[in-house]
Amino acid sequence: MEERSITSDNINLSIFTDSEEVVRVIDFEDYLKHIIPNIKISNSSDVDSSKVYLLSGDPSYWINNDGIHILSDYKSHSVGQICYLIYHLIQKEFLKNDIFTLHGAGIRNDYEAILLIATSKMGKTTFSLELALNYDFKIYGDESLKVGLEPRLKILNGNTHIGINPIHRKNSLIKEFYRDLIPDYIDSNRIVIHTDEVLPITKIIFLQPDIFNNSYKRIFDTQE
């Protein structure tokens, strides 16, 4: 039995598993860091943390005083399915502590935070990275954000591993930190474009399909 601790700020989830695939996903898949805000992973946990058992066996699910037990054949699940299972388990802990998450991107300049709302593949990451790499903005996250509701709507923090696309792979700042081996998800802390500074949200931008009219690649390529 292996143990892993998934922590997001002061929220802690202890995962116990006999599945090698679950352990591999937690230890090595950056996608998990992409969908859980401000995540940290370790091999041991706080005594008071919530406990989850992801065990191999015939599909089953129950909760008792020892924690949540989810049995399944994890070898047959995709990386994304395992990552989102863990995401929803820790999201349960967020909600118990009045912490809300949303799918979106967050950026800030010197005085305000801006929220970008869109479905996948609509340009949240491209837009956020363009502003951070070339216009001195900072990124809270490009996928999963924690938000506060009182006294005003604000972004608390977000995912630190940002999806990268071919448009920005040639950027000098990214190449400085990653050389020639640029992963699918870059660590925004590592290249110093991440922020956790809490500022009120003053603008919410909804990105629509074809917002760049299929020409954004040419627009951004001219600035490389």
C-alpha cells in the first residue's frame, strides 16, 4: 500500500492505493498539477487529513469512519480519468471549507485581476501566456482557479502548471528555463510569471469560438 498526500494551500487529502497506475499518475503526470490549484505532493500526510482509498478490485464505492473507498481496475482507466477522480475528491474538501473552484484563466496587471471564461480550446492559455510573456502580466492559472466571494469576487490562486502550445514554444523566456526540452505543461513559478496576489476581479472576459477568426497564430507568430 502506497500513500500520497495531495495538498492545496491548507486543504489536505491523503490517498492510499495499491494501484501502481495511480501512484505513477500522482508522481509523474503534470496534468494533475494542471487541473488542481496550487498543488503540492508528498509521500506522507497530516494526521487530520481526509483519507481516500483507491484500491484495485471489482467496482465498488463506500464511505465509513476510515474514509472514502473506491475500488476499480485503475489499469484500464486513462490518465485523465484518474486525474479528474483525484480532482473531484479534493474539490469535495474545498467545498467543505467554503472554497469554490471554476474552470477558467486568471491574469493580473499592477492593479486588477481579470477573469477569462471559456470552454476548452477557446484560447484561455494562449491569451494568458501572450500577456504574461510579452506585456508584463502575471498568471494565476489557465485551467482551475480558486475564487473568493466575500466581500468582493476575487481570485485566490490557480494551477501553476500551464499548458503550452507551439505558438509560445520559441519564446526566449521559456527557452531560457527549459532549454530545448520544453514539456507540455510549464511551471509558471519556475519562469516567474505566476501570482497569488489577491486582487478584486474588475473584468470578466468571455472568449467565444473563433474569437481570433483563426488568425491568432499569425498574429502571435509575428511577435516571436
